[in-house]
Amino acid sequence: MQRRALLAASALLPMAAQAQGFTPQNPECIAPAAPGGGFDLTCRLTTRMLNETGIVAQPIRTQNMPGGIGAVAINHINAQRRADANVIVAVSTGSWVNMAQGRFGRFGENDVRWIGAIGADYGVIAVRKDSRFNTLADLMAALRADPASVPMGAGGAVGSQDWHKAALVARAAGADPRRMRYVPFEGGGQSMAALLGGHIQVFPGDASEVRGQFEAGEIRLLAVLSAQRLTGALAQVPTAREQGVEVDWPIVRGFYGPPQMPDAAYNFWVDAIRRLQANPAWPEARAAQGLFEFNLVGAEYAELAKRRTAEFRQLAREVGLVTQTQ
């Protein structure tokens, strides 16, 4: 009886959304990186659940648009689709880092419409299962002795979100982050392949990106970069703080829309994310992908995005990275 009631309620959701005056046509989610990483997960998980729950009746396709860890996507949106009502773009804390440093060209946090967050992820320090580093202390000692002796790599270039994770660990070890041996990749999928192939020794990635390989026993996690231990599959992995390293890195995952997206469309997508967060099927689906609850939409999410970007811009200035002025 309860299941029938839930299905009946879900069936009414598209009608309620249409009553607001907008129905998406051929909706699309842009994942601004190659398949296999966090942006790809954000799009595919969210669009699948929006369709399965009936919150959005029209099938939502995912388009991967790699390039600059989001730079190509935001330039595409602003140059060609500024008022497109049918497209949303996956975004994360790393996108705010890139905006703050001017890596998206002239486009920044005021050049999109912030829709909402679907969950939070956390940084991790991953190594191969046969790595010479058995603990975070082992890695810290190697970085302290010679930061260039430890090949590390992840999505984005120097100054990116993943670079920041590695840099903060190196700095905590007493090493100069500018001396790190860091190899940039286009997304988490390529980074993981490089780690498993032995091309790098350390992957400062995200919990959701590495969970599958961790559960398969292909990698070892030296630390999660969260204030407290995570739940679920990673519950036994110690935090960096537990090991005396004061480094945290939460990753908020969500979406933005084009800067001139009509209000009716913007409200539709904000409401769709809000309805998804409230749907009883969502927590299990989100947790299955290693994401933790983080519910902000509309104006509150926009405030967070702009505030955090401003904070990252100030940090970038302090370490001498080029920044974007908004």
C-alpha cells in the first residue's frame, strides 16, 4: 500500500512541475570531464534518479565535455547557450577553485545560475595495494625528505582542487608544494588508470571516485580528508586528522544553469533537485555512489558557491596563483 502511494505521488510530480509553466525538451546534463570521474557520476546518478522517480518525465541525456576541468563547458554555455532552458552542468568545489584562479577565462561565479547540491564527497589519499607507503606517516616522511621523489597525479593542473589536496599534505609534512612532482590528468578515471598502471604513486582523489577500486582491493587508502570518519564502505579508513595531519577537503557536488536561463526553467530545475532530496529512494542511491547528504538549493546554494569562490580567490592570492576578479 505504501509503495503504491509513493508511486502515485511520484507520478504527479511532472504534472506539478508542468503547472509551473515549463516542461524541458530534450534535457541534457553536461559532465565537464571524461567519463569515470566525479562530474560524470554527478550527472549520471542524478539524471537516472530524476527519471526513475518520475520527477522529470523526459529522458535526460548526459554529455561529457572534457577540457580544462570545466573551462570548456562554462565557455560553451556562455558563448552558445546563455538562455538554454534545457541544460544543466555538473559542478563541484573544484570548479569554485578554478573560477577563483581565472582558469575559466573571463567567466566566474556570477556568470551562471546556481541550481543546487546533490551531496558531498570528500578527498582521499590513495595508493596502489602494493605501494611502498603503508600509512600516511610513510608518505609524509617521503615528502619531507624529497617531495619530487613521489610522483602524484589527479584531475587538473597546478592550482586545481586535487593539486590543493596534495599541496596541503605536502605543506603539513614541511615540504614546499612547489617542489612536488605532480602530473595532471583529465578527470578521475584517467588518474585512477595511471595509479593502477604505476605511472604515479599517489592519487589525491575523491571518495566516490575510488570506492570501487578500494572495495575490489586494488588500492589502499592512507586517509580520508574529512573532519570525522566516513560511514559505509570507508568507515575503517582513518582521517588525516586522526593521524596528526590537519587537512580537510569536502567536495560539494551539484549543478548550475546558463546565466540567462529563464526563471520558469530555473525554478523547475531547483524544484526538481529539492524533490529528489526529499524522495525516499534518494538516500540509498546517493550513498551507493559514496556521496553524503548535503541539501542546498536555489538562493542558499548560490550564496555558498559565491562565498566559497571568494575564499578560494583570497587563498590563491596568498600563494601567488593568478586569480579572476569578479
